[in-house]
Amino acid sequence: FEIMGCCYTIQQSELGVRECWGKFDTMATPGLNFINPISSRLAGKLTMRVRELHIRVETKTHDNVFAAVVVTIQYRVLESEAYNAFYKLSTPEHQLQSYVFNNVRAQIPKYTLDSLFTAKDELARTLKDELEHEMNQYGYTIIQTLITDIVPDSTVKKAMNEINAAQRLRVAATDKAEAEKISIVKAAEADAESKRLSGVGLAEQRKAIIVGLHESIKMFTSHSDISQVEVMELLLMNQYFDTLKEMTSSNSATTVFVPHGGGSAIGDQVRDGLLQAGQVKKLE
């Protein structure tokens, strides 16, 4: 503020521009300053603080997608160039906006929408270098330039979200199919192993039956005058009835029709089978 027109104060982080007879005289520093009210006057003040400007630019990408690019610029006055900042440029915000529009609309059409998101740091550096070069001649320096947001058209954004959702669903379906495939393969392997072990068990069972029959025949023939053929016939008859018993006692059994003509008929069939087998063995 001014006191009686002969003295005034400059706030911290500011510079005062003093003129004498309408011509630039000197820069007034912060604190109390004195002036000749007849020949001199305080023409204005410059803030030395960092200022921030937000600019929204509507443009089109290489793949013909309209998008809004939000640019944030931090800038301040160069103390050594305060004269140029005050006398050469009246509205730095408008000048910065013009440069940003020109640069962004020249650079964005080189990129597709997808590549634009990954290249925004490179675009920000290019923009900062150009702004620094242009604004230095007016006494301003660019502290930082940031591309803070890229906003596609709402319909494009919706389509991108649907594409992303479809890709994720495809990946999920692939993973689910792979899991089902693994489950089926493991089940098949388990079934094969189960059948192998069942076959081994059946072979061992038959082996044990054969050994048991052999021992039974030896025992009968060594303690009586019964022939081996008769013993074999008796044991086979016993196996036949054991089989019928197992078939009827099983919970999962179904109806099975087995030829049956009484005990003598079965005995005759077994005896005929043994005799035929003996004849074949002789012929061989």
C-alpha cells in the first residue's frame, strides 16, 4: 500500500515496477520503499510465486478417436527477467494456452488412443521444452508440465470397457476349460490305475485259486482212492455253486439267466468238458 503518495510497501515474493516520467526506473524489492510523487510512480507489481494453469484441449488421435487432454503447467517469473515479464507480456495465461493448443494438437494425431496413454510423459517433456523456449523471451520459466488426464469420448470409453471385459471373460473361460481338462485327465489316469490294480488283484486271486485247487487235488488223491478227474469235477462243481451264491448276494446284482438242468446235468457237463480237454491234450 502507499502512504501519502511518497512511500509504499512491497510484499514478500513480489517485485514492484517503478517508473520515472513514464519510463522504467527500477525494480522495487520487498519492504518499505520511498518515491518522488512528482516524477515517479509505482507502475505495477509482479508475483514471484509459482503459478499453475489448467488447460483442456479437445483433439483427435491417429485412429480418429476424439479425446480431451488435460494439461497442467507450473510457471513463474524469472527475477532476472522481470522487466520483460512486465513490459513484453500482459496476459501470460493466454499466451501459454495458445502454445499448448498448438503443440498438443500437432502431437496427439501421431498416436493411437491406446499408445497415447503410454506416451503422455514423452508428450509432456516435448511440450515443456517448447514452452520453455518460447516463454523465456518473455521473462517466464516453466517449472513443470504434466498431462494429468486423457478423456476419450463417452461412447469410446464404454466400448473400451466392453472390450476389456470381453478379454477378461475369454481368459476366465480359457482357465476354466484348462482346469476341466486337467480334472478329466486326472480322472482318466485314476480310472486306468484303478483298473490296472483290479486286474492285478484278479490275477492274484486266480493264481491263489489255482494253487488251492492243486493243493486240494494232491490232498484228496494222497488220502483216498479217488482219481484226480473226480476230484477236479468235485472242485469245479463247488466253484460253480459258490459263483451262484456270490451273484445272488451282491447288492448290485441284476437278473441273470444261467442254463441249469439239475445236479447230474451239471456234473455231466463238467465231466464232458474235462474229457474233451484231455482228448485235445493227447492229440497235441
